[in-house]
Amino acid sequence: MSRFLARLLISMVGLWIAMMIVPGMVIFGFGTILLAAFLLGLVNAVVKPIVLFLTLPLTVVTLGLFLLVINAAMLGLVALILPGFVLAGFGAALLGAIVVTLFSWCASSFLGPRTRS
């Protein structure tokens, strides 16, 4: 449970940093950031694997760069679902996804490897 809360906090901070850096990405209020982080985790757990499978040939052809587009689409999906989370366009979604991914990757490295009990 504490690992889940730590990852949720990491996603929240990543979204907040992206909101501060990326023009065109606006999140209104702490509750919206909390809900956006939760929804982003849910979308990444449920929708993203299906999208990855369906776009595997394109991902291979682009040597993995298409994953950036997929991450931007997942962030855009969360913004579409959640009122109070606004993305001005694909560019904002792409830059926001890059910032959130980089921050999450760096911060999650301090948590250590994932273990199943």
C-alpha cells in the first residue's frame, strides 16, 4: 500500500512539474492533480497495454519513438475524462508526457525494483 501511495505522489509531482513547465497544460486545484495522477495510473494499467499491442508494428518501425505519441495520447485521454485538466493541443500533451515520464522514471528509481509478494 505504501508503494502505491509513493507512486501516486510521484505522479502528482510529475504532473505538477509538467504543468509549471509546459505551456498549454493547466490543472485546476490539488484535488484535480490527485485525481489526474490516479486516472493516469489507471489508464496506463488498463488502456495502454491494449494500445501498445495494437501499435506494435508502428512502434518497431519507429524504433520505439512512437511510444512518446502513445504516452501523449494517454495523458490526453486523462485530460479528456477529467474536468479541470486542460491540454491546449497535441504539442502540450507530448511535452507534458515527456516531463511526467522523465520525472517518474527518475523518482521511481529511488523506490527500487518492483517486487510481487
